[in-house]
Amino acid sequence: MDNEFVFQLVIEALNEKKAQDVKAIDISELTTIAQYFIVCNGTSTTHIKTLADHVEEKLSERDVQCLRREGYNSARWILMDYGDIVLHIFHEEDREFYGLERLWQDGKPVSVDGFQAARA
């Protein structure tokens, strides 16, 4: 399936469940592990699990399967691998602590506003 379509589905699913501070980074010129990192945070472990569950459900409806999911039990940082798109759902404090956006600051920021505006 087209990466841009999967990207859009992830952003829509996150917005539907009110993910906070959604950011996307194009890392394709820095590494071969993925094309995009999508990073967001939830307000609690319950919210973080809800975000992960909703993304997984919405994508599986389109036959897009999560290749790997890590951190679900603790729900402080859930990583969901969709091949060229890797989603990181953080608890706010953990996101700040690990500074994933700082680590990948050489990547290109990708606007998610168009997808948010389409849902508003």
C-alpha cells in the first residue's frame, strides 16, 4: 500500500482519538529503517493504549498490518512499525526525556496540518 495513504490513515486515527503534539519527520535521507517517524503523546497510559489500539484497528480495516509493536504493556512509549512508517506514542514526560525529535533533527519535518484540517 502507498506510504502516503498509510501516513494519512495514521494521522487521521491519531486525530480521532485526540493525540497531542503530533509531529512527523521524513528520515528517508538519513537511514534505511523507515521513511517517516510519526511522534505524538497521550495524556495517560490508558489514552496511549487507546491511541495505539485505534491506529491498529483503522489500518487493519485497510489490510495494513503492524509488523511489530513494542511497549504496549507499560504504555509509556509504544512503538508501532508499519514498514516505512514508524509510529511513536509517548507519555509526555517520556517524550521529553528521550528527545526523539532532537535525535532525528536532521530529518525533514512533514506537515500534518493538512490532515488535521481535513478532519476538522
